Amino acid sequence: MTTIDDLPIRDDLRGKTPYGAPQLDVAVRLNTNENSYPVPDDVVEAIGKAVQAELRDLNRYPDRDAIALRTELASYLGHGLTTMNVWAANGSNEVQQQLLQTFAGPGRKALGFGPSYSMHPLLAAGTGTEWIGALRDPDFGLSPEKAVAEIERHDPDLVFLCSPNNPTGTALDPAVIDAVLRTARGMVIVDEAYTEFARPGTPSALALLPGHPRLVVSRTMSKAFGFAGGRLGYLAADPAVVDAVQLVRLPYHLSSITQAAARAAVVHRASLLGTVEAIKEQRDRIVTTLRSRGTEVADSDANFVLFRTEPDQRAAWQAFLDRGVLIRDVGLAGWLRVTAGTESETSAFLDAAEEILSAPLRGSQDDERSEETP
């Protein structure tokens, strides 16, 4: 049987594993930061009508510039942004891939601060970009001084910042982004996939866009919008950045159906985003409950919580799964991540956690579950 190693793949891809989380049929799935609430009926109807209207003309290519969709997204973002400031693609991963293709690539370097989103180094590898993995502070925060020191040391062509950060949930102080913008000579991407779940008073990097043509803010509809199956991500930036990424985008990369469904979702955002406060309530419930039991928990401005599970997170992961609760082992020794779900899903997790985190666990030798490397 032929294996990957038998094929003439690039040397820098040998030995790597694809991104992914276990997709298991269990009662409670809290491992991929999805919105646990189904799409509301009024939005289902609106999306159905929007898609239906496109079916007759599927013999024609879609609007390759997605003007109508970008206009709706700009309206949602506010901050004085227009259609020319926004670009959309099939998930924020494709947005970030396009940015790497445009501003990084062979002979160039990208820098990120881990533990963070594990797709960033994989996207860098896929585009032939050298990846530099700097580290966050022990409390998972990032100080301006630390960020500046790493940029001055490595002189990257592109810097990734995440706020709130995945898998820790940590939001960045705007002073960090400001310091990075003053220091970095290349592009600065702030990944705000979870920004709608931020606690009151947590600012968005969108406010920093004026006067910073090398700043890009990346967003997604997968989380707060509950549109993960729709695969729609987008960025906000100077119009010149939008022009630049179109040099590498594939022809007609967003289908007519994707554009129609996403437009309907954005138009009905009030209904879709109606679950955000409920999710934040369950997130805070997880943090408060675990801390009251003596468990160390990272501060979170996202729809998930990172918590300590000494001594072996793999054994704890299995113990949760044995109780019908699927959470995420992100490969961070002694820590696990759980998505804030519905009230009943959160109760199931907390009930399991009360048993698991209060009892000693035997280490597991099975490494197959640590599929994500920060």
C-alpha cells in the first residue's frame, strides 16, 4: 500500500499531520468551539429563500468579488468601514492563507506567540513560509515588551496576534498591538475569531485600522454567528490590502450559494447573535465553578475555557469521554479546553469535572488524541 512517504511530496511537509479534532458520536460535544445552538427558524427560512433564488442561475459563475456580501459585512463591522475595506473567503483559514501567499511565502518569515491557534504554523508551511514560534508569558498573556523583543530579534515579514487567543481565551491589551505596529516592518494580522464573546470593555483592533495600512483584522462567522457549516471568514484592512490578496485568490472562490447564505445570515445577525450572551453566561459559569473547586483556569474572553488537569491531560481527556463528554486536548501539557455550550451541556461537563478533577488519574500512553500542537 502506498503511503505519503512513498510520494514525492515537499521535504518540509514530511512528518507533519493534518489539522483536525476527533469527530466522535457522543452525547455532549464541546471540543471544536462551535455554537451549540441551532440556527433560528427565521434565519433558516431566510437562508433557504436566498439560496433558492440562486439555483436557477447556477450555470453562471458567481460574483468573483462578492460585492454584496462584503457590503453587508462592512455594515456589520461599523468603524466607518466600507466594501473596499473588507474581503471574504471560505473561512478565516482561507483568508489567512491568502495573506500568507501575498505577504509571506518562500524566503520570508511569519511570527506567532504560542500557545496559540495551531493552524497558523500549518498555513505557513503550506505557503512555504518559515514559521517562528515565540512564547507567551507563563499566565498566557503577552506584554508589549515581550512582543517587541521577539520582533526585533527575528524581523518577521508577517506577525500573527490572536485576541481572544485560542486555546487560552486571553484577550490582548491594545498596547501590545500598538507596540507591534510600531516595531514590525511587515504585515500584522490580528485574528479576532472569538471577539463577539469578549467581556465588556474589551476593545477590538478594528479601532486601530485608520492610519495603519499594514494592519489586518481577521474574523469568522463560524463561532458567534453559528455559521460553521457555511464556511465564511473575512478580513478588514486598508483597501490596498484587499486589492493585494485578490492577486492570489482562486477564480470565483466563493460560490453563489455560499455568498447568498452568508448575506442572509449577516442581514439577520440580530437573531443569530442572540445566543452570544447565553454562551458567555455558560463560559463564566464554567470559570466560576471550576475555580470554586480549586481548579486553575485561564481568564477567557472567548466561548471556551482552558483549565488545568494535572498530572496528565490525556488521561483526563479520556475520563471525560468515558462519561460522554468530548472536550479538546490541544497538546498543552496539563491543560484541557472545553467549549461553553448550552446550559445542559455545561452541566454535563461540570458534573463530569467534579468527579474527574477531584480524583487522581493514571497516565495514558495513547497519544492519538493530542492532535493539535500549540
